[in-house]
Amino acid sequence: MPITVSSEIRRDLHVARILLDSAPLNIIDLDQCDELLEALQGIRDDDEARVVIIQGEGHEFCSGTDIAEHTPEKMPDLLPRFHACLEAILSLDAIVIAAVEGRCLGGGLELAMACDRILVDEEATLGLPEIKIGCYPPAGLIQVLARSHPGSAVRMVCSGDIYPAKEFPHPGIIDQLVSTGKMEEAIDTELDPYQELSPAILGFTARQFHRRAQDQWAKHLKELEAVYLEGIVTHEDSREGVEAFLEKRAPRWARRQGLVGPDDLAF
């Protein structure tokens, strides 16, 4: 199973773990979106876990959604389903922790940023490289603006740069940098204060944070998703970027100086 769920009890604190397990890079395709959504909804319906940990198998978090499915035929199914997973995180009455090791790229970083807390191994790599294949991260635009300052958000999204965690230049994304090999110890430390609290009040408080975030999703995400599906996915440069990535070559972008023409994104 690419997505597995386990649970444990720390004193009176119920903790659920979601493990992404689609080796080698834990890439999320449409089937894994369905499984992740089912896992999140199951945790929500059980209404016991007050902390949820999301991590990847094999010391790899997630390298994003499947580039092979970034097509006009498949993205209208994949993108809304992936966004439904991010929104499902916000439906949990629980503190959600991303435990990031290895690569955390594209949709993988969007998944991490949908969580309340992001713990990152110092040897991990993070970035939103979508623009390098001719697209952008719809949810990521909202998330980096919420977590970082606007100039940093523009640089992060528009450069597509990937950084080692120890050198990550964008404030507010990483909540805790963890020494290599010490992620479980870091998780234990993270859970310590919650074990002394009322599970009911902890869940109620987490709900208030998530409802504020849901307001931002409701205000912006559907529009960004629509622009992506109607303009980006069908754009010749987006198609070229995906093909170049899959063929392991440099993209050949359309030669033009500006956004002009009735079929361009500016219109």
C-alpha cells in the first residue's frame, strides 16, 4: 500500500502517522491522492487523533505529483484531487506535523506546508521547481505568502530553485531544523507539551487555526486552480516543459518577447 496509517497513544494523547510509501521518491499520482484522501478522512471520522504526523518511507518525504500526469487529459482529475488532500488536512481537529527527510519538492512541499508544523532534516532538500517545467504551484502560491514575506515568496516560486535545508533562504517555511538521523527524537520532543493537555481542548484549538487557513483556501485556491487548468496546462510552454523533463533534455521555450496574442495568458 503506497499510503499507510498507524496509531499510538502517548499517555492520553492519540497520535496518527501517515506514511507515504511509493518508492523511490514517494511521488503522488491520482491513485495515491485517493488513498491519501481516504486516510485523512478516516482519521477525521475517527475523531481520536489530536496529533497527525505525515512522513515518507525510505528517508524521502515526497518529490511531488507525477509529472507524467501533468497533461491536459489527466490534470483536471489530478490537481483538484491533490488539492482535496490538502484541504482534508485542514479538516482535522489535530495538530498536523510534516516530518521531512530527503527530497521535499513541488507538491511534496505543498503537502508539507499544508501542515501546521514542518520539521526538516538538515540534509533534506526543498523547493518549488514547477516553473522550470512551465507551470506554477497553485496551492504553493497561497502557502508561501502565508508563511513567508512577499518578496521571498516571489523568489521561491519564480526561480524554482531547490535548496539544502541548512541553506534554505526563505524564512517561515521550516519550523525546526533537525540533526541528521534524529527525526524520531525531534518528533518525541515536539509531542512532549501536547501530552499534558486536554485532548478535547487541543483539538478544538487546532480547529480554529485550520478554519482560518480554510478561509484563505476558499478565497484564492479555486481561482488559481482554474487558471492553472484553463491556461497553464494547455499552454505550449507547459507541454514543452513536461515533455523535456520526461525526455531528460533542456526545454525549448517559445520565442517571444512578451505576453501577446488572443491565446496568451495575459488575456
